[in-house]
Amino acid sequence: MKGGKTHVKKLNQKYFTIAVYALAVIAFSLVFLLICVNLGVITSAVGNFFSAIASILYGILFAFLLFPAVKRLDSLYTKLFCKKKQRPYLVSGFSIATTLVLTVTLVAALLIVIIPRLIVDAEALYQFVLNTKQRLDSFVIANAATHPFLHDLYMGITGLLFGETGDFSLVDAIASSISGILSGAIGQISSIFMGLIIAVYLLASRRAISGILGKLVVAILPERHVNRFVMFFKRFYTDFAAFSFHRLLSAVFFGGATLLFCHFAKVPLLSAIVLLVLLAHLIPVIGPIVGDAISIVLVIILKVTWWGVGYAVVLLALETFVSNAVLPHMLPKKLRPPYAVTAAVVLISLSLFGLIGAFIAVPLYATLNIEVRRFLVHRLAKKKLPLSSEAYRDFNSEVYAKAAEAHAAEKAAMSDEEEVDEEE
């Protein structure tokens, strides 16, 4: 009788567990289906949300980027003005003001130099396209009788590009896309300006903000997690600063190399090509590939083919040198995740959060990945299990056998407890 009751109780527990798992799978499937169906709406909502707080994000980003310079200037001004008496507020004010003036001056100088040059280059590119089309039109029409297939093919391509045979024009579509990007960039100027103001406030109040945040962390988190959280934040800032410095240095290096090559080769649209390469190298993995490919195509089109091949060889040699000789010494291995993972992280962050998301995606992923690995190592060491991933690749290995034995022993102990309860 007791055995029958125990068997029925086990069956009830078994079917209840199956029902819970089934409901969980159904609920997860419904949520996943709703997300897939409304993915466009969700993406748009996320984009609108981050657009609304863009100035705050810019402020935090600028504060992160300018903080090392402010610290350096703090130490410099302390030596100059605090030989007899400490003046922390005066030093902090001078440091922030100097950093802000240098940053605004540099950005303004770049804009004053680049924007007029880009306008001239855009007009030159438009005129180049028209002149090239006229020459090709004359050549194809002159040889239409002898090469009718070439004539029909050319007319179809030009009709697609310029909308001469239909309502769609690829050139107009590209122009509207570029116009939309430029309009969006111009629309971000107000957010960037507000971000600079917020960054100044954050830098000026960094000691007070640090004290408030520290008080909140100590008050909210358990004592055993306070030091872990502080170390995580310090590691994230260190990794973010190292990665940002590398990306900026890489952008300046490749932009300078492109400037020298295109100036020596007398390539038209010099400023546009240099700006493209410089901005593209701010985004890891995806940016250099896209930027280098487009710049090579532009050099081939605007100059002779051999110059384009030479430019491609120069870029490939520089990319190889930087990746194998410079990058391992500048960035630790933890900030160099696999290319596939980096590309996926950058693409997802770029689509959701724009350029800022693509810029901070890799250091954020690397820091979170390190913390997850630390947690796994801590848990495995506590259970006295092997730390190497190779021990867990085979499901017939000793690790899984021990886990199965432990699970069986736990079930047996639970069964014994149930039988004792039944007898009582």
C-alpha cells in the first residue's frame, strides 16, 4: 500500500515537472514569436528611446573619453598652483576648461577644414560622373551597329542607375541615403552640444558623484558584493579607455596613411576618402573592411587601376602589420574577442544604438565576458571540478558521469525521505 502511494506520488511529481516545462516552453515560444512579429516596432521603439536620451549618452561618453586628459592636467596644475596651498577646485576648473577648449577647438578646426572641402569634392564627384557617362554614351552609340548586345546592356545599366528607363534611379537612391545620413548627423549636433554641457557637469562634479554612487553601492549591495562591483567598474573603465585609445590611434594612423598616399598619387576627392577611412576605423572589424573596400574602389575609379591596386596592397600590408605586430602589444587578449563574435556584437549594437553602440560594444562585451568567466571559474573551483573547457566537450566524460551519480544519489536521498515521511 505504501509502495503504491509512493509510486503515485512520484508519478504526480514527474508529470507536474513535465507540465511546468511544457508551459515554460510554450510561454517562451509565444514571447519569441511576438518579438519576431513585432521586431520592427520594438527596434523603432528602442531607437526612439535612445534618440530621446542621446544627449545624456553623449555626455557620459565624452566624460569617459575626456577623463584621462583631465586627470593628467590635474596633476600638472597641482604642481604649478599648489606648491604652498592646496586648491582642488581651482585645479579642477582649470583642467576641465583646458580640456574642453582644446576639444572644441580641435573639432571646430576639423569641421572648418573638412566641410568646405567635402562640398568641393561632392561637386567634383558629380561632375566626374556626368563626364564619364557622356564619354561612355558617345562610345556606345558610335559602336551600336557593330555591338548591339553591348549597346542594349549599357542602356539597361544606365537606365537602372539614372532612372532613364523607369521610375527607379540607383544614383538618386544613393544620394537620398547620403542626404539622410548627413541630415541625421546634422540633427545630432544639438545632442552633441548638450552632451558636452553634461560632460562638463559630470567632470566638475566627479568627486561628489563618485561619493554618491559609492554610498548607494554600499547601502544597496551586500557587503560581499561591494568590492566585486567596484572592481568590475574599474576593469570596465580601464578596458574601455584602452580600447577607445586603440581605435582612435588606429583611425588616425590609417587616415594619415591614406592622406599621404592619395596626396602623392594626386587622387581626387582626397578629403572625402580620408574622412571615410578615418571614421570607418573607429568601428572594429566591420568598419575597416567596409571603409577600406569603398576607398579602394574610389581610388580605382578616380585614378588608374594600378594606383588602386597599389593602394590596396598598402592598406593590406598596414592592416597585417597592425594586427600582428602592434595590436597584441597595445590591447590585451581579453579585449580581442574572435572576429565573428566581434562582428556580431558590433552589428547588433550598431542597428540598435547607432555609432555610439558600435563604439562601446566590444569593450562592454569583453568586460562582461571576463566577469562571466571569473564567475564560472569561481563556481567550478568551489565544486572541485576541472577548469579547462576540454573536459566538458564530451558528454560521456568523467565530469558528466560524476554529475549523473550526484543526481542519482540526490534522487535516492529524496526517495528515502519520502518513504520515511510516509511511514510517519
